[in-house]
Amino acid sequence: MRRFILFRIKDVTGVSGTGVVAEGTVFSDGLSVIHWLREPYAMGVYQTLNDVIAVHGHEGGTQLRFIDEGEMTQIPQGGSE
């Protein structure tokens, strides 16, 4: 498993705000789960990490950063692991 955060640079919807807005995990089979850190504190389950990026990437306005490699690693918008 790999842990990550979603760091929102620009909030195009005006809902989630900016900064660290969610945390998540990618499981060994690619299944990805995110947990929102702001109301309504929802959780989402996605088949792949690319699905998370496609839905919540906000066209580059959100960065996905892994936190288990000792230093942050950013996945480019629309990129893959």
C-alpha cells in the first residue's frame, strides 16, 4: 500500500478549499481510496489512481503527492504511476 495526499492549488468549485484536502491509499491491486479532510468528510473508492486524478485533479489544480517514499513524489496530472 502507498499513502498519498491531495493538495489543492486552486479550488475551481469553491467547495473543498486549498491546501491538503484529502488523504488516501493505493492498494497493491491499484484500488484507491480517498478520505476528505473537510466537511462532509466523505470517502471515495476508485478502481485506479488514474480515476482519482481524472475526477479530482481539476485540470492540474490538484497535486497527488505520495508520502511513503521518504520525500514527496508528485504524479503529473493525467499521468500514471
